Amino acid sequence: MLKLFYREGCHLCEDMISLLHRGWPDRLAHLEWCDVDQNPQWKDEYGLRVPVLILDQTLICELIPSAEALISHFGAPQNPL
């Protein structure tokens, strides 16, 4: 399960979503969106580190969207980044 912990209005979260959308659009169809402000446990755990992208139990990247981290987990992007 691919999960994105995010916050509304977070420009880094928007950058992460944009990067995923450009490079791995098929992954978005299976993405679980987790708004940290809607769940106190998520807010405590991830609130200061968003965006946080996790595949199963593996942290892919946090705070700074990383094309290199996404490539290492998902392979080459489908479209130019």
C-alpha cells in the first residue's frame, strides 16, 4: 500500500504530488491520501515531516520530494521529470 501523508496548503506536498503525477501517474490510482490534520495520531507522527511517502512499511521520502528516492523504489519515470 502506497501512502502519502500530507497537509492541505503545503507546497512541498504539492511538489511531491506533482512529481508522482509526472513520473509515475499509475501510482496515483493506488495512493492512499492521509491528511495529517484529520487524524491526531498522524498529526503527532508525521505533522512536522510532511510530505511523507511510504510504500508498505518502507519510508520512501519525507519533507523534501526526491526524484532519486522515487526512481530507486519505482524505477524509471514514465514521463520526463
